[in-house]
Amino acid sequence: MAVNFRERRQAVKKTLTLVFFGMVIGLLGTSNVLAGDVLCSYELGAVIVGDNIIVNGACTLNGTTVQGKVDVQQGGELLATDANISGDLKANGAARKI
């Protein structure tokens, strides 16, 4: 069975092009919205939290938008950089709030 390398190369090129455009469309159409309360003991990047954040460890908000409130629980730590918090920020007995 003879392999036509030209046809195979064109097919691979076409497939890679479709995969690339699919990834671009996926990235542009991806919604970075987290729904419901979020328990945070890690770093959240540039996402939108549609509800409240409950900090129960070391939580970092880096470019994060919170449409609810942030509650730092006892012993929790919060570091917020370029974050937008629409609701209240409560920290009773927190280890650290920056």
C-alpha cells in the first residue's frame, strides 16, 4: 500500500489548524465564573466568584472579583492583590489579613 505523503501532510496540517482554532474559540468563550460559595485554602486567579468566599486556610485572591462577601475564618489567612470584593470582608480571629 503506497502512502501519499503530500496528502497525509495536508491532512495533518488541516487537523492541527482545526485544533488550534478550536482551542482559541474555547479560550475566548470560556466563562471564568465560579458559582456558589467557594471554600478557599489556595490561590484564586483572575476569576469571578458569583457568591461568597469562605477562607479556611491560606487563601490568595490575585485579580479575583468576588460578587459576595469574604469571610476569613479563625486561623485563616487572606492575601488579596488587585481583588474586587463587592460585599463585606469579615475576619474574626483570623491568623492574618493583608
